[in-house]
Amino acid sequence: MSVTTLSLDDVSHLLARATFLEQEDPLERTKRLAKRKIALLFYESSTRTRTSFELAAKGLGADTTLVSSLSSSIEKGETLKDTGLTLRALGAEAIILRHPNSGSPWLLEQETRLPVLNAGDGMHEHPSQALLDLRTILTHLRSGVTSVAPDTLAGVTVMIVGDILHSRVARSNMLLLPRLGARVILCGPPALLPETAVEAGPGIEIERDFTKALAQSQIVMMLRIQAERLAGLQLDLEEYKTSYQLNQDRLKNYAPNAVVMHPGPIIRGLEITAEVADGPQSAILEQVHNGVAIRMALVERALTVAKKGGQA
Amino acid sequence: MSTLLIRGGHLIDPAAGVDGLKDIVLKDGRVAEIAGPGKAKHVEDAEIIDATGLTVAPGLIDIHVHLREPGQGHKETIATGTAAAAAGGFTAVAAMPNTTPTNDSPEITRWMQAPERGSSVRVFPIGAATRGLKGEVLNDYAALKSAGVVAVTDDGHPILKDNIMREVLLQATRNGLSVIQHAEDTRMTQGASMNAGATAFRLGLRGMPPEAEYGLVERDIRLVSELVQAGAGKAGPQPHLHVAHTSTAQAVAAVRQARRNGLRITCEVAPHHFLLTEEHVGCYDTHAKMNPPLRSAADRDAMIQGILDGVVDAIATDHAPHAAHEKEVEFERAPNGITGLETALGLSLRWLHHEWKLPIGRVLSLLSAQPAALLNLKGRGTLAVGSFADVVVFDPKQEWTFHAKDSKSKSKNTPFDGWTMQGRVRFTISEGRVVYRG
């Protein structure tokens, strides 16, 4: 539900299982959760997260069903609680939830007593994204590392740029990566990055000058401006581009060796130019690819831990 | 009506300056006699309540409750809300006007007070300051007052326009009514569901900045000050602004300063604001969602300080019942509010008195004499001879645990479920009738 509920041992285990399951024979793999029932409950649109969770669950042999807010009784006013109870009554053994309200996975878990996987809750967290981002970072900077410890990312600076305020990806990463020793620099205008962000946890700093931050970073995570969550906030997009757009010049001059990441969807020409997104330093599609393996590990954990009667 | 003798108890009546062993005779809904132990004269045929070892005090008065009727009986009714009040030691409650329809007429005011409502304790309606709580057109205060309204407010829908608020203050003053403001500049709190700050950021929730509260308190104080300078209240009662449920250090500071400047500005604090902080939101617990929200530890400490040093005039619960299904939703979608009538005394005695050493007389005064004075409730908040026979009898030594499921309120939305309380209510007597036995 939150990266804060995962211990570093949990993270290590998930990374190891992701690699193991990815390499396993697909036919063998489908026996792991054969015919187990998993519901994907999506109150917001999604391409990457939904597809990769679905492929992950199916890759393990589970039956999945997708309920999205359009085309279901949610449209008729059914509450999250009732939708969850309905899915449980239909045999769902775990629910993967994406929801526009922060904290909704706790509500769903409390009401259904089923394992709930957080596929993004409002502005709060997107834990599976942080885990797949970590896998991507380790592949590039700590090749061969199979388990994580408080010093695994010592000496690594990760910058997260843009609409931090509304980003659940930013929160999950800023709460996870410093626990592995990384330094996290947040960068963005005050309207999208309040000063209080540094108090979210240890190891978080703010540097509003994009190029200064860029010069210190081995990892550059770009974020989309979340137009759907701006809530009346007026932004001058031209000014934003001038200050915070990642373009080829900036990358070449200030971070020629950095890995460029983006949780997607990318808005080409706004926060990132096409040539950077498609360029040699970009790990964007690699992130997407890592999503399936990480989510297989998460889905497996949710159903096997739950079976033993433990905490999801 | 029968005669009641409360015998052997320790009477604490701060308004009358009484603190000692006394027998009390209640007759025809009034206090008939206060006498030394065994000395009461008018006791023939009296029903006797043995209060040995117990504290006897003026019935508690809560000037900020939501009884939900008319129109929202699934949350609470006047009968269930006042039953909860009686169980909490309250003998009078002031009911907020955000009902359906809004209480902006003498008819609704009278309807709320009618015997058919089955009220256990006295209900004093607070009228809507403006029609439909819309902040535009003033209601007829003279008519509301004669129907029984004790103050006006647009609680929950703060009056933002200076000219309207000025007019509300002026008309209320002319009619001898207090103006209660829920201080929140709602232009700064759109979509927000908790206190602004690091916790809200971490939880991904939009925050209500403290400025939204104290900014409006400061604006209201300025308006009162201007009215006084322009001569309002010279020939009659002074303008009285009462700030509801203050939750920020700066709001309390503004009230303190205004009082030093001689203005009649008062404020109340709710138990949850002197006990809890924003950290209690925890994993999006909707029982920690109310408006004003739980604030920082520094704000919480400022509420305690304000109570201890006397700038806070009353403890009021903001009892705001909601049906279980309304609270079992996403935090951001849940309605604001928690219940409070049955926990206010127990929490106040445990924390304000035992923990923070506020004399018990001061605690009781904040829960009875002072709120009665704020809303000019004559004959209440004291047990002087001739006053209404509104009495609470409690065991000051008894610790007990509050269980929400046992609440008399129709709703159970409280963050204090399972909390240890001090001082168990034994009897609540409203105008001479025993309305609760614990």
C-alpha cells in the first residue's frame, strides 16, 4: 500500500523474486497462481500500470477481471466499500486498486479484508512504480546487486523534477530511495513543490535551479504536469518549459552520463523533448518493461502471504 | 413536580463561589435551597439522591452541537442527541442551524424546541445569520430572537464578504444577539481535507492552511473594532463576536489581543483540538476528519495554554454525528465531524484537571458557567437558589473507558473509542427531572 510498509528485506525479496519469475519458464510460471482470482479495480485511466499488473497476474496463471469506473456500477453511485465486497463475493482473492483519492487502499482493505495492491492512490503513493524504478536504477548503477541495504545507493543522487505536489510517483520514490542511501533532490517551481516536501522523510532536499540539480545527479526522473489535479492552479507552461524542460542541450551540458527516467505518460515537448525521451540516455521503456517483473513479484507476495494468514 | 434532595455531595458551583459539602433541594424545576450537610429544611416527601463521595455541579452547557433535525434524522435526532448530552452530563445544548432546511425562521426554531421532539435536556437553537447560510441576505433577527434563538451564525459556511459580516454584527448587536463565526476562509481550503503541512504532503492530501482560520478571525476582530469605534453598542449591549472551535495558535493570540483592546471577543476550544494532532489522521482515519482540522502539536499546545491562562472562554464539543456509511468512504470524500457530548467531561477532567492541573472548578466553569454567560442563558450555569435545577452529579475519582458502541448518539463517529476517561456521570438532572442515571 505504501513503500513505508515495506522493509528493506521485503524490497530485496521482491527484487529477487522479480528476477527469478522473469527468467522462469513461462509454462512453469503459470502454475504458481493457477486459477487464482484477482480483480483489477481502476477508477482512473491507466495504460502501463494496468496492463503490466494484468500481464503479471496472467503470467502467474491467475484469472483477472478488470472493473473500471466507467462501464461498471461505480457510475451508478456504488461506493468503494460495496464494490470491494461485491468483488470479494465474486471470488476475488486480491484486489489491485487505482483510485483518485489518497488512502483509498486502506479503506478497501479494511472493508474487504482482502490483500490490496496499491496501483496508485490519488496524490499519495505508487509503490510498484518506485520498486520498478529501483530495479531500473540498480540495473544501471549497481549491476549485479541482488539485495538492498541502507548503503546500496550511497553516493547516488536522484533528482525528481516537475509536478512533485501532485505526484504519487515522486512520493513513493522520495520515501524509498533515501532508505537505500540515495540522496534525493526535488526540483520544481514553488506552486508544484512546497517547502514542506523536505519534511516528508530523511534524505530529501530541494534545489529549484534545474541545471544546478542536473549537474549533481546520476538519475534524472522527469514528471508530467498533472493537469487533472491542478485544481484551478494557473501555470505558465512556456515559463515552465524555459525553466524545467529536459532538452538535449541541458542534458549534454550538465548531465551527460545521467540516466533519464519518466514514469509516463510523457508529454513530448513539455517536460521532456522527443530527442531526450528517445535518446540513448533514456531508460523510459526499460522502466515499463521492469514493471511486469516487479508486479509479478508483488502479486505473488499478496496471494501467498495472504494464504498464510499474514499481512498483505 | 416532585422535590429532589441531593444529599452528602461535594458542591462545586464556580459562579456562586461555592466549593464544599452541601445538600441541595430542587423543587418545581428550580434550586430551592442550598444547605450544610443534613441542614436542608424543605425536604418533606423529597426523593433522595445520595451523593456521598460524589461531586455535584451545575449541569454542563455545550454551545456548539449539531442535532441534525430537522431533515437529517439518519445522523441524529433531537431525542438521540440530547440523550447523548444527558449521558455526558450536559443539561443544555445550543444547536447549530445547518439543518435541512436551514434554521432561519421562527417556525423551525420553535419546532426544534417543541415537546414532541422528545428532548432530554434544554435545546437552545442558534439561528442562521443569513438566509440558507448563503452569506447574502440577513435573516430577521428580532423574530428569531423572540422565537428563542440565542445567537446567530452561518457555521460551516463562514461569512466572507466584509459588508455582510459588518451588517450581521450590527443587526445582531441591535437585537442583543451574539454572532458566532466558524472562521475559515473557504477560498483557501478548496478540496482540502486536513491541516496543511508536512503530514498532509506525505499523505497526498490537500491541506487547510492555518491562515484560513486566523486570517478570518483577524478580519472579524477588525470589523468589530470598527463598529465599536463607530459607536455601536454605546447605548446597549456591546457587539459580541464568538469564535467557534479555535484550532490555531494565531487565532487564540488574535482573540487574546482583541480582549486586551477591550473588545468583546470570545472563543471556544473543542476537546479534540486540545488533545489530538494531525498525526492522528494516521492511515486516513475518517474519525480524525473534522473542520477545523486537527492541527500541529504547536497548535494543540497553544489550545492547552489558552485554556490554562483563561483566554479560552468555553469548552464546546462541536458534536457532529454522521451515519457510519457516510464515514466509511475515502478520506477526502468523508464528511467532517465527530461526536463529542459523551466524552467532553471525562476527557476534560482527565487531561485538563489531572494531567495539566487546571483546578476542577475552572474545568467545570469552562463547561457551564462561562458558556452560559457567553450566550446569556439566564439562570443556568449555576446552582444559586432560584436557578434552573440543572445538575450533574459525577464520581470524580472513577476512571472508565468510553466505548463508542454504547453511545446514546445515533452515530458512533468518534476518535475517542476505547479512551480512558476520568469522572463518571452518575446523575444528570434537567430542570428538576432526572434524565440520566449512570
